[in-house]
Amino acid sequence: MSYFEKHVFFCTNQRPNNESCCADCHASAAHAHAKERIKKLGLNGQGKIRMNKAGCLDRCDEGHVMVVYPEGVWYTYVDISDVDEIIDSHLVGGEIVERLRLP
């Protein structure tokens, strides 16, 4: 069994030369919100869910992204309400949020 049931990576990369990137879209704030929310729900820690920052996940053209493992489901999100929907539906409820899923 894996140390964590689910591992979520938020791209928080900052690109040089004013190239568009996740950092410009407040990805670090989204990550911090998700991490705190998972903690409040009692879902953090061994055998549960881990929220991590990541460097470039190489999907910059698709907006700011996060990926959930072990499923390998990629999401884009616009704001905190989208992040909350992913937490509630996917991480807690086991249902993929198709409207935010990336191919």
C-alpha cells in the first residue's frame, strides 16, 4: 500500500520573461487553501491525502493545473470554488469532476 491514498500536485511554477504560468494565476494560494481544507476535514496524513506544490507540469497552455494520483487525473481550475469542487467531488466523494478534467 502507498504511504498516501491520494497525492495531489499543484503546479506553482514561475516562468521567466513574462511567459504565462500557473504562479501568475495564484496557484500557490489555491494550493494553500486546498491544504488547509484537507487538514480541516481530517484527511491529511499517512494513509490519507497529501497536497504538494510542484514545479512546471508542462501543461501551461491549458491554464493552471493540478493532478491527482494514483488515478492520474489532470484538472484545470479557475478559482477556489473549483478547487473546493474537486476536493468535495473527487477527493472525498470519489467522483471525477468532468467539467474541469483535462484530457
